[in-house]
Amino acid sequence: MYIAQYFSRVKRLSPDMQLFLWTDGIYGFSIGIIGVLFNLHLLALGFRSGAIAFITSINPLATTVLSVLMGGLADRFGRKRMLVIGSTLLAFGAVLQPLFSSFLLICIASLIFSIGQAMVGATEFAVVAAYVSDKERDFAISVIFANFMMMIGIGSLVGGWLPLWLPRIGTPYESTLLLGGIIFCITPLARRKLSEVSIPQETHMVRKGFLRPSRPVLLFSVFAFLSGLSYGFAMPYLNLILAGQFGLTTTTIGFVIAINEFALFLGSFLSPMVLDRFSPQQILGPLLLGAFILNIGIVFHLPLLFFVFLLMFRSMINMTYAPTIDSLALGVVMDAQRAIMQSYRGLTRGIGSILSVWIGGELLAFKQYGWEFAATGIVLLCMFIFYEIALKSVVVRSGESIVE
């Protein structure tokens, strides 16, 4: 019953929203391939953990530096235009990354990819908000996450399987990464057909300067910093953790990551049902607390089956609350500040990711893989405390009126 209602609501979304979902699925598929293979590709090229950590940190560093700038430029030159340009740079970077073997050129390709991601991150939800009604916004964002995670999972499976069958170019993973980059190119081509998004009148009135961030923007930005900090300790290195702690093959790593991505998809898929039963301000705190407990459970050296089981539940909880946070962040401000909200959140989330990716890389060198999840759990506990003390009151007030 729920599944039928879910897909019926998806079919009722606007054509622009459905086109966005289709292109976002291609994006997710390519990201799934890259996520499984890119670090292994770097290892096969002979790079050590320090160099891999540096390359991995380029993405959060570049998106952090550029996020606020991109949010302002999006409202000056057009949100859809920035989305298309960003998608183009993402695809271009994904094609270039496997073609290069030198450290410098790989860093340049990663920088191109990251600039594109900064553009997309600052504009995509502001664009989506224009394609759906306020009533459908929570559901639409949940569908975006579910669709994206499902396609990342499929990409992870393909990424773990294809290297066995495709002809070898350089490393065993290069041809599969190149194929993923080529497929990525469909996204910017298709997004050119999206409808133009009008620039809010309030933004026209402040052309000579960026909008001043409101208190909700600042509070959600602090929350985004903690969110970014919670991500980077373990997830960018999950394939290396699986290889180092359990000695898994590439195919098995791809399978485990695909299971994890399916759990992320399932969490996003079930998010609308959870929000129909509980209000966001009621459920967010318990979900954060549950995520903290699961991360602490993974700290201990567990058999692979139990590790995957806890990892799945951890991911389901993460993807149940993540769409809720994004929807609430858009809901507490007027349209003129939505791109600013996304860009400031991107800035602070990027700072958190940079710190945690760097720390995670250093922890990886000690081969104490449980530390990665212990650090994540501590940050999630801080998120829970900050939400209960500072952010919950803003969310409750937003249910009564839009904060200007």
C-alpha cells in the first residue's frame, strides 16, 4: 500500500522534477562507481595513504572555499544556469580523473570535479524548491535522496563487478572509472532542458551585495559543520577499511558498499512514512541519538556479518534524518535566502568535512579502524545536544511562520 502511494506521488510530480530525478540518478550511478574504485585506483598507481588523503580532501576544501560565492552567483546569473555548468564540470572531472596518473594532474581533475560540485550543491535544492509546492517539498527531497542512494548502490555493484570484464587500460580500475565518467556526461546534457528558475524579487533588490544571513541560516550552518564533521572520518575510506580490516576482494567490497547504499536508499524511501507519523522536530533528536549508539557499536572488532548489519542500520538512520534536515533548512527561510542557506551550509559542512577527512586519513595510517567510527559517534552526540539546545526552537517556530 505504501509503495503504491509512494510511486503515485512520484508520478504526480512536475515534469521538471521528474527530469531532475532522472539526471540525478545518472549522477548517483557514476558516483557509485567512483566511490568504490577511485581510492583503489590511487593505491594501484602507487600512492600512499597521505597522498590519497590529500587528494580526497580536495573535494571538501574546494566546495568549502567556493560555496558562498556560488550561492551568490546563482542568484545573480541564474540558478538553472549554475546547475548546468556545475553538472558539466562534474562530468568533465569524472572523465579526466582516471585518464591521469601523475599526482598533480589527478589533483587538477579532482579540483575541476569539486568546482562543479560546489556549483551543484549551492543550487540544486533551490532549483528543486521552484519545481514543487511547499506541501510536496518534504516528499520531493526524500525522493531525491532515495533515488540518488539507490543509483549509488547500483553504481557500486557495477563498479565492483566490471573491472573483471572490461579490458585493462592502466590499473585494473581505470577503464571502469572512465566508463562511469562518460555516462556522467548525460546529466549536464539533459539538464539543459529544465525550465528556467526565476530569481526572487528580494534578490534583485540586493544585486550589489549578498543577502545577510539570518539567525536560522547561521544556526543551520553550525549544524551543517557538525554534519560534515560526522561524514569524513569513515565514509570516504569505507572501501579501504573493508580491505584493511577484513581483507576483502574488490568484488566483495563493491557488494558490501552496494548493501550499504541500499540501506541508505531504504532510509530515504521510508523517510516520508516516518514524517507522516512523527513531526520532524519530534523524530530528529531520537534519530541522531540512535545513529550515535550504532557508531559506538561498530567501534568494536566485529565479525563481517555483524559489521555489515550495524552499518546498514546506521545508514538507514542517516538517510532518514538527512532529507528532513535539508527540507527544514529550506522551510525556515524565504525563497530569497534559500540559495544563501545552501551555500552557507555548504561552507560550514565543507569545513567539517575537511577536518574529518584529514583526521580520518591520519587514523587510517594507524590501522585502528574502529577509531573512525568512535570519532563519528562523538560528533553525532554533539549534533543531538546542539539540536535539542539551540536548533529545535527555530524548527518549532518555523511551523507557525516563515522566518524572514
